[in-house]
Amino acid sequence: MLLTDYIDSVYGTTRGNRARFLKDNPDILPQELSRWLKAGLKIRPETGEIYKPVSRRVRIPSAVAAGAGVFLSDDLRERVASLATAQNVTTDAMLNALVEREELCRKLSLQAGSDAAVPEQQIAGIVSRYFSALSERSETVAWHRVLEGLVRELTESGLLSFHTGNVAESRRLNIPRTAYYWYGGFVAKRVAMMLGCYDIYLWNEMRRPDSDVVFVGDARNVVACYFICQQMCRLLKAVRLNWRKQQGTWGSRAELDEAAHRYTQRLAEGIMDNGIFIGGDEQNSYRLYDYAEKHYAWAMR
């Protein structure tokens, strides 16, 4: 691709496009750019390399790459190269593999959409199997291993989507209000973020001792959110009760209860600091928030 065509594609054809290019590439002098354009030098958009007779690279910022729609930003190119190195393949082979996987996921997603049935029992069974390896004495690292393995299996089985087609919502998950305040709300929000969904707190009257949460997002992802959050809240309750029982009588009942809740809260924060995130760009997040506002306006106040 000619360098002049690249500049026109990325920075537009209006006056000042070369100045914008130079602003993103301060190491390139204006006179150098003029010589390269007159000589008709070419650029490899996938690497940002200007070749023959010079060997220089240009920066491709994320915003510029997204606007052009056909170029990889520097950051994304480095991430792809890192993946390729880890798998001992070329960058082109890694990109092809990622595209093929995405095409397969889309094909499976369309098939699942035509069936209109989400395999809830299958998802529930997988979630239950992974959480059975945990107990009230499990350390944070064990929780991380379980969540990583669970999300990996659900993804490889086609039971999680990286994109949201038609927005769906889960069943209402009931969480005791005290538990929701201390750790349940945080867990629900982070599980939703982890799987590219949005959580809605359906507040009830103050006299009712429970809370309801509903997840919105891809039909399969919201089911996974429901069962993962349900299992986590059950197990965290067991953690709290076990820790409370071990404390003896060093304080009043209220003091011991608060200390137990704070311990469980800190554990939940450590568990959810796991780096798992399968998607949810700004446009997708807006769609989910817009759905929540339309269907649960009373809960969004």
C-alpha cells in the first residue's frame, strides 16, 4: 500500500492530514515525509513498516486504527504477536486462527439462535461441577483456578458468547439483603462484567429482608452469570459462618457478625480480582444499559 494512500485512508484527504500523521509520529521529520511521498514509498499496514529503501515504522494509535477500520493498532499488534510467540506460530497464522474461531463462534451462535433454547441444565451442571472443588476453607488462588477453568470450558463448549446478539435477561436471583450489602452486590456486578453482561439490583421494600438481581446480556451468558453468582454467594455464606464459628467470644454478637462480614467481603474482592474478561465494548455496554433503563426504569433511580 502506498504511504500516501495510507495517510489518506487513516487521516482523511482534507488539508492537514500530513500534519496529523506527523503529530502521531514525532520522530519523522516533515522533509523526510515529503521525500518518501515523492519517491512513492509503500507501507505494510499490518506492521506499520515503511519499506524500500528505508526501514522505518509508524505508530498506529488505537483511535486511528478503530476509525480506519482496517488497521491494527500498535497495542493490538503487540498482543497478537505475543500470542503468536507463545504458540510458536507466525503472526499471520495466529490472526487466521482467531478469525476462524470467531467465524465458528458466529456460526454456532446463529445455530443456537435458531434453536432458541439455552441449555440451562448443561450450564448449571458445569458450574456446579467446578464449584464442588471449593469449600469454606479454600484460598483465593483455588477460587481463581476454578473460575478460569470454568470460563475456559464454557467458552470452548460454545456456552459463552463474546458478542451480544439479542439482549436477554436471566431469572431473578434472590440474595439476602445483608449479604447483598456486604458482598453479594459486588460479586453480582463483577461476575456480570466478567461475562460481558449488566446486573440490575431490583430493590424491594425496606421491610423485606431479601434482594433480587437480574442479569441482562447474551442469552447464554446471563444464564452462566446466574448460576456462577448463585454458587459464589452460597459458598461465601459458608465461609462467613465458618469464620464466625472459629472466633469464639472475643466480642459482642454484633461485633463478631460485622467482623465476619468484613472478612467475607475482603475474600470476595480478592476472588473477583482475577483478570477474567471476555468482552463488552462501549457500544455493547450502552445497549445493555439502554435495555435496563427501558425495562427496569424503576430500579435504575
